[in-house]
Amino acid sequence: MKKCPFCEEQIEDMTSKCPFCGSKIEVENTEGDIEISGEDSQLMTDNRMSTSQGDQEGRNPLSNGFKVFITMVATIPLIGQLVGIIMAIIYMNSEGDTDRKSFGKALLIGTLVIFLAVCLCCIAYFVFVFYFMEQMGPEIFEQFQQ
């Protein structure tokens, strides 16, 4: 077992692509060092820089479990969506932490999409109810009075 140089998860020795983050990893050479190709080496450098900057500010990187929890809370209509938008704005304003910024953007987009879907469902519900009331009118209430 070895650690992925990008996400630092434990992966098999002969793995050429990390199953956690999807980064391409070349097989170990004779010295035991991991060879990294082209774009992935730049990504790894950027990732290490953002992690070290986040650590300098005293922040730990966000865990995937916490990200999933916040995302699930943001799917709750009204209160959860408000919490999601506030958390997204807070994370988008994180200086020097690209992980938090990208999570904030994704959270904001997801929360807004869910908010629009809930609004469309509410509008469709009220249109249906008013249409139904107009079609049936007082007849439906006469049935309950008897």
C-alpha cells in the first residue's frame, strides 16, 4: 500500500489511477519514488501549496463527510437552503484555500438549483389547486356539507 500524492488516501502499489481523486499516478520506479506526469504534477504542486496555506492559517482541510453533511442540509427546503447559501458564501470568501472556495461555489450552485426546483414545484402546486378549484367550484364543498 502507498499514499496517493494528491489526496493522500491509501491505494494499492500497482494502481495507476487513484480511485478516490481520479489522479493519474505512474508506477513506482526502481528507487521507490512515485513518478508523476505533466498536468498531474502541477495539480499536485497546487494542491500542496493550498494545503500548506490552509495549514498556515490554522485550518484543516474539509473532510468529505463534512462536505456531504453540509450538502445534505442544504437540500432541506427553506431553512436548509438558507444555511447552504450562508455556508457557501463563507467558504467562497476563504482566502488562500482553494478547496474551501471550490466547495463554496459548488454548494452555492447546488443550493440555488434546489431552491429553483422547490419554487417551481410550489408554483405548479398552486396552479393545479386553483385550476382544480375553478373546475370543480362550489360542487366539491356541497359534497362535504351533506
